[in-house]
Amino acid sequence: MNTPQLVVHRDKELMAQAAAARLITKIVDAQASRGYASVVLTGGRNGNGLLAALAAAPARDAVDWAHLDLWWGDERYLPEGDPERNDTQARAALLDAVPLDPARVHPMPASDGPYGDDVEAAAEAYAAELAKAAGPENHGAVPEFDVLMLGVGPDTHVASLFPELPAVRETERTVVGVHGAPKPPPTRISLTLPAIRSAREVWLLAAGEDKAEAAAIALSGAGEIQAPAAGAQGRSRTLWLLDAAAASQLPRSLYPPASA
């Protein structure tokens, strides 16, 4: 695994704007290289803040939105359109404002969809959708994501992989149903660490003083079962994007700027 790189910004607004600009560049570069790009979105205040900043960025028009594949790292297992669902929030922040190809937008199943209360079946269906999109050149049963973004929770959770719960221990499946999550709602769908680690780049977003301890734990050699964020790494790059408050408990030795 590669050594995580850190970029620390003055505040959460600047972090969101800089991350949005960085994401636009990655998407444009991938599209120039092979004609399309593949990105995994995250929810939460930092993920939605990044999408809102991207929506407001003049450079967003450089993206060929019709040739962008969008996936989600996790989802609250709620009815379609519920305001707490990550895909509902993403659509409000950005997706409804840009000309995406609906066939290339892949939300996770909703609880009022064909799987009803069976979150395990819903997770299996999303795993099958990922596998269908994966080519022979990809690493495992998921497409090769250019960028996979994750918010970091105060307890070090990423996606819906919470410390010590069964989902973070999964080593075979790419998507799992989550039961008994310690933050509501308790039932969720999540990519697993093997799926996350198939991405070219994994970006972890953390802003605010309530994320400072989690960032310090995850970046100080903690195990992934106790600190899931520690296990979220990309194949070619792992990038932590923080504001000064979230970085406040990190030793200065971890501060070197990441290469562009």
C-alpha cells in the first residue's frame, strides 16, 4: 500500500473549493486519456460541500458530463427521494444541474425498490451492477474508479464501514448490507474495503474539529478493524484532504504537501 499524502487547507470552504478543482482536473485528464471517467461519490457535509463547490466552479464546463460514470460508496437504506439519502443530496448539490447520461449514474437501491426490506439482496444487486461494468483489465469485480471519495466520521468510519462491525471485516464481497449502524439510520449499503482499494485514487475528506481525533488515529498506524479510515487506500494514491481544524491533532511530521 502507498503512503497517504496530506493536503491541509485553511478552512472547510477553501478545502471544498480546492478539492472540487482537483476533481475536475482528474476527470478531464481521464476523459482525455480514454474518453470517459469513473468517480465514486460520498455523502455527508464534506462530500456534499465538495459537490456544491463543483457546481459553482466555472471550470465545471470543462467536464464532459455525458461521459462520466458515477457510483456511490455507501447509502442509507431509505425510500427513493428521501432527503437523507446520499444520492438525493448529491442530485440537489450538483447532479441535477449538469447534463449527465442517466444510464451512467448508478445510485444504490432504495428500500422501496424491488428488494424491499432485504438489504442483503439490494447489496448483491449493486455488486452485480459493479461487476457488469468491470472490464477484463480491471482489478477484481469492480470497474477501475479514477477517484473514490470518502468522508471520515468522528469514529473513523468511512462509507458505512464502522469500527469493529462485520462489514469492515469483509474480505471477499464488494458490497454488503449493514445492520445496526451506530448512527441513524441503522440499515445501510456499503462498498467494502476490497472494493475501495481497487480505485486508482482514494480521497479522504475531513473538516472540522470533530474530525481531528479520527484523522490522528487513522494516520498514526491504527488497524483498519478499529479505524476503518486507516484501511481506505488507493492503488496508486491515497490523499487526505483536510482543513486546519481536522488536522489540528496531527504531528507536524505528517504535513508535507502532496504532489499535484
